[in-house]
Amino acid sequence: MIRPRTFFLVALVALLLLDVVTTSQALSLGFMEGNPVMQAIVEVPALHTVLKVSFAGIVAILAGLTDRIHPAGGDCVVCSAVAFYCLPAASNLYQMAGIV
């Protein structure tokens, strides 16, 4: 049986990669990156991918450290990251659909 944390970490990586793919697609359609800090990074998809996957690793490490404070605290860390990263991919898809 798959552990909930493993499931959520896989979901986080999937969402981060979906963010990279949808951002790259949006840029190719003429959209602009809304985050000024990320503008130079998203121009290079490989760099963008490395940054996002590194973030997933940092979340996994922080989740493990949080477990030292509270036994299930790390699950909250990972779930929070998953919840947050639903937004960028959804926003990209929403804008590319021509709704905005």
C-alpha cells in the first residue's frame, strides 16, 4: 500500500511538471510570465524544471524535519505545497483556454 506522503509527493512533482509544461506552452503562445522573479528562469525550460524538482526535494526534507516536531506534521507540509501548486497550472490552463 502506498503511503499518503508518497502519494502527495508524487502529486507535487506532477503538479510542478505540469506548471513547467503549461508555462512553456503559454509562453510559446505569446503569454508573459506574471512573476518578475521567474521571468528569466521560465525562458529556459530545463532550468525551470530543475528549479521545480529541487523545490519538491526541499519540501520532502522539510516534511521529514517537521515530523520531529509532530508525528504527522510533515504530511501537512506536503499537502500545503500540493494545494498551493494546484494554482499555477490551473491558472495557466485557464488563461490559455481563452477564458481570461
